Amino acid sequence: MPDAPCLRLALLSALVATSSLQASENGQTPPAMEELLITAVRESRTSKGATGLPLDPRETPQSISIVDYQQMQNFGADSLNEALRLATGISVEEWETNRTNYVARGFEIKSTQIDGVGLPNNWGLVVGAIDSFGFDKIEVIRGANGLLTGVGSAAGTINYVRKRPTNQREGSVSMTAGSEDLVRLEADYSAPLTDDGQWAARVVVATEDRGSHIRDLENDRTFLYGVIDGQLGARSTLTAGYSYQVSHTDSNMWGALVLGYSDGSQASFRRSASTSQDWAWWDTENHNAFAEYAVALAPGWELKLSYNYRLFEDDGKLFFVFPEATSGFDPVTRLGLMGNPGSYPTRDDAHLFDLALTGAFSAFGRKHEVAAGVSYAEGRRKLHMRPVSGTDPAWGPLPAFPYGGDVVPEPAWGDRTHYSLTNIELTRVYGATRLKPHDRVAVVLGVNAIEFRRDGDLFSDPFSQSEREISPYAGVTVDITDAVLVYASYSDIYQPQDYYDINQEYLAPTKGVNYEAGVKAGWLDDQLLTTLALFSAEQEGLGTFVGLNPATNNYYYTGVDIRSEGVELELSGRIGDHVEVLIGATWLQLEDEQGDDTYEWVPRRTVNFAISSRLPVNPDISIGLSGRWQSDTAKLDGYSNVEIRQRSYLLVNGFARWDFSDNAYVLLNVNNLTNEKYLTSLYEVGYYAAPLNGSVTVGYRF
């Protein structure tokens, strides 16, 4: 495999050669019409959907949900966690106050895209609440995603589409105040930089400070994003941007509530209950930089070189709580909990280069599309630790729970030392084509070839892994009528895993297959799209949590075979001139290799909705409701060996907005309208969600 510098040089050389070829093509200067065309479509320079091809959601042979910026703004979805709750089939598993996993079709989503470029996230873990203000929309592509990122599971892919400069000078500012001392400020400004509009820039800023219904928990974050976009010539464009988020949390929970009593019953506490201490904190920083250079080779053909850099750093002093091994958590005295202090500063950075060619060609009297490319990614994850002596009182027994935030003195932390190091390289070559053998039939074929390498040290033991894999993708769509389309697709599954077994060795990659078939129909002059999908997926050797290794005091996992089958239904779009709807429902079945129900913490039935409308009698006023219903779930607590259950519940949020002038508005958001008490997750056993709460936003557009 070529090393990184050689591959980067090859990619840059190919790009320079292509640009030079075009500059001298026929010795002619391209007509001005092409220059104007490139400028005019600045705002559409985003992703290529689920296959890398320029297909709209109706033409894509997979299920796709889109949450746009207006929906996020109306329903107060200021973080990605809140935004993804609006999407069909997604479970946002907030199992700690600072850590979240996203789940679809029974599996964790471990791959994401930004503007259509794949960024693997092997743990599937999101630390902290990432601000959503820098994104125009979020696309959720459900089902196997190997063609998109090179690796992936049967869950799907989340594609975050960044805001880009606009062709006009415009901006907005807003201020929000709400429950739990919430204060949030936002500013967004875009403007052309040149008189001809060929270059433009955009700056986005958001800052937020809030308390919590959870004892002593406080969060603040600041998000900054800047992007510049323009033309280098008649046929080429350059885009570059950078985003930065810094977050600080005080008195966060590491782990969550202990809900299993020693007599086998399930505990229940006030929603404010917390295991944390006043000295606990967790800081995170997220840096994302990108550059894109695109060249129009010929009508309908584009070559694009992109570079993405991602850096995540965190530091904190944390406090974990678990039941004492012999007596457990007593239901009468509420004694029997033990403390566990920890500090594991992390630095995780990744570079990704992608060279992609897309275009259209004619054959046999019909037009077809093709996309092909090569990418290289390298990442480095380094963990440190601050040790605490085993005799420190922070390791000892705790008072009766719930206790206060000052019952355990801060431990004496040792000097920062090395804990583990992981280096990852992923090289892939990919291609996809959409062929039109008939006016009403389209066939999508794709293949993805990767080479994956990983080395480093885990628990002081060196390791090295290398594997090659080829994953095919196939899909077909048939237009039954001008409004109704049927489709089917197949994809291989391949996903390296960061889970390790009882011997402290990484599990083998999980592999499998994914099938999907469905019907998509457009209604009301194609303003409303309905999708009915049937899916089936098998994943072999999927890492599954077992428990705590008593010899090492570390978690360990084992590989199990999981089969997922189900049905999804979604309606999205507009009804008439005033009503917008997004309604989705999922029915799911999950079985292990013995055919028994497994992963019972995943809800088997979910319904999500987001409905908004401008009042016909006064279009300046908008109202809406959003929410989610899920069936009951259960999880066997790995520490107390007690089954924890969460009954089915319905969460309802609402908004009312008044645009009291052409430029100004006021927005009222009310969350958990029925004041439902429920656990945020049973993924690793969670904590209680927020009660009824609200906020008011005043905004101005210019």
C-alpha cells in the first residue's frame, strides 16, 4: 500500500494535470455561460446522496430521511442529538450525560459523512452535544453503507450537510432564554466578496449556557464556523472552511444511575438524581477543517478533490458508581454503591483525502450516470490516564443514594501517563453507475475495495492488524407510474470493530449482508413523498457487551450473530400551501443465532412525527408538534444482574412562531408537553430525561 505522502502527491499531481489539460483544451477559452452557471449553483454543492451519484431521494434504492434547517429551527433542535430525534427510525441513545450512540434497525450507526465524504467512527460514539447551527440539513440513509464510507453496518449513514455561502448578502441573529437558566445566542452572516459574486464567504457563531434538571449539572458550549467559496477559473471552484466547538461540563455523570437492587427489583428516583460529585468535569474540543477543489471537465462531468481534517480532544476528572460485588445495592438502606474515579484525556485526529469523478454518458440511446474515486484516510487515537491510588477514599463505599455532590473529596490524581495508542489507515477504491436499460427502469451497481490497517498498543500490549475486503452494491428502481416507483437493493457489510474480548484482543471485523425492497410514491404534484420499505440484514460476529473482567477491571465483549428484519413507513413533504409533515414508523425484529429475541434495549416499534403549519387566516403565525412514541424496552444490568425495564412512552414537543415583521420573529418552544417521566436509554442503563420545559427565541433576519 502506498504511504500517505506518496498517495497525496499522486492525487495532487492528477488534479494539476487535469487542470492543465483543460486550460489548453483546443486552445480556447470556455464561454462565459459556464462561469455564470458555476456561480449560480453555489448553494447546491453538497452531497451525492446514498451512492455518490446525483440521485434525489425518490430515485435512490434505499430509505432516506431528511431533516432540514427550518425543521431544526422551529422545533428548537440546537444539537445533533435533538435534530436526529426528528428522523425516522433513529434511536438517540443518551446513556450518559456526555456520551451518545445513534441506532437504526437495531444496530449502531458507526459511519458518518460530511457533505458526502465518509468519515468512519468505529465506536459509533458521540462525546458531548454537537451544535447543529452549522448545518443546512441532515440526511439519514438507512441500511448498509459500505459504498459510502468503505466500512459500515446495516444501520445506515448520517450525512451532515454544511451551510455554504449564498449568492446574496444576508444574515440573522437570535437570542434564546429558557428553563434551567438556558441562554443561547446565534449569528449567521453570508456575503459576496467580489462585485461579480464569484467569491463569497459565510460565518456562523453560536454560544450556549444552560443548567439542568439533574443535580448540579451545567453545560456551556461555543461553536464557530467559517467558509469561503469561489471560482479559480471558468471551470473550477474552490471551497475551504473550518469549524470549532469547545464545550465544558460540570458535575456530569460518568456511567449513569444504578437501577438494580440486590433483591432483584428495579429502583426509581427523582428525575434530578445524579451519581456525580462537584469536582467532576469534562471538557471537549472539536476541530473540523476541509477544502474542496472541483473541475468541470466537460458538460455533465466533474472531478473533485477534497480534504477533511478532524481533531477531537477531551479532558476531565470523572466519577463512576457501581454496586458492591457481595452485598449489592440494598433497597431499604440504599447502601452498597462503590465509587470509581477516573481521568482519561484523549486526542483523536484524522485526515481524509478523496478524489472523485462523476458524470453522465450516453449509450444505446439513453443517458447514464457514473461515479468513481479513490480515498485515503489515516487516524490516530491516543489516550492517557491520571492514576489514583487504590487506597484513596474515592474508591470506597458511598453514603445512601441519592446523596449530595460533596460526599466524596476529590482524589489525589497522579501525573498523566500513557494508556493506549491506535493508528488506523483506510485506503479504498470505489465506483457506482446508474444504467437506464428502459425509460422506466434504472439499475445501480457499485463496488468498494478497501485495505484496512490498524496498529498500536492496547493495555500495554502491542497489536497489528491488516485486512482487505471487496463489497458489492446493487439496486434497481422501476417506475410503475409517473408517481409510483418500486425498488430493491443489496449490499455487503464490513465493519472493523474497536471492541475487545476477555483476552484484551480486538474482535474480528463484523461481516454480513443487507437487503431492502420498497415502494416510493409521490403525491400532491410530488410535494409529498411516501416510502414503504422492507429490510433484512445479517451481521456476523457483532461486538456485544458481556461484562466486567474481574482480572483486569475492564469491559469485555464477544462477537454474536444478529439478524434484523422489519418494515419502515415514512411520509415527508407538504400538504397544500401551509402544512409540512414528517411522519415515520418502524416495526423491527432482532434475533440471535438461536432465533431468540436479543438487544431488547432497542425498541421494536417506534413512531416519530414533526408537523407544522402556517395558519391560513394569518400566515405570519406558525404552529407545530413533534414527538416520538416507542414500545417498551428492557436491559439486563451487567453489574447487578437485574432486568431494568422502560415502559412504552410518548414524548410530545410543540412550537408557536410569529413573524411579526418581514425580518423579525418570536418563537416559543415547549418540550415534553405531557411531563412524561422516562429513562433516556437502556443501552448501558441511563438516567431520567428532562421534565416539562420551554424557551423563547427572538430573531432578526437581514
